[in-house]
Amino acid sequence: AKLQDGMYILAGGMTAGQQVTDQTLLVEVVQVSDTEATVAEKESVFYPNPSGGVFTLQKAGTYTVECRSVKGTVLRRLTLSAGDQIDCTDLPAGPYLLQLWQEGVLKSSERVIIQR
């Protein structure tokens, strides 16, 4: 069901074993600027990756950075510039998404790994 522009809710469905599930998912559809690099040209925006939980922004400019769980939940939101760090050391080990936003436009979405 459509909640608003770009936001949808999916309820129920089938799991891989053809079993019915009662999960509810919130899906946000965003448009990435067509001026961004293609996947083949894309360079890492955060380093090191994997990391113990601290990632450094290496892209010039000032951005709103969101750390999201793989389910899309926003866990952190802060403003960073090149050389600044996002500290996620209190989060469990595993994969996360770090997204760069500038003036309401998603500029980059990078999968990062926290290792212990």
C-alpha cells in the first residue's frame, strides 16, 4: 500500500520455503542523481571497510550521513565533511548502509561491515 510519495508498506508474503509470513516491511524508494558515477566507476566513500565501527568520510563536501540497518531503519543521522568520522562502535557486528545526502538528494549509498 502507498503511504505517501516514495513510501510503501508491504504486509505478509511468502518466505523462501513457501511458508506464509506475517512480516510487515516499510519500503522507501529514492531517486539517485543521474550525475553520479556508474557502479563500475564508483569509489568507496568511507574507509576503512570493514571496520571496528568507526568510518571516515573521504568525499569532498558536507553531507547529511545516515547509518541504516539492512532493514532500512535509520540508526544515526549527522552532518559530516571530508575527514570526519561516524562512530558506530556501539552497534552489533554485521552489515549496514551508510548514505550520503546533500540538499535532499541521495548522493551515495555504501554497504559497510562492522567486524569485532
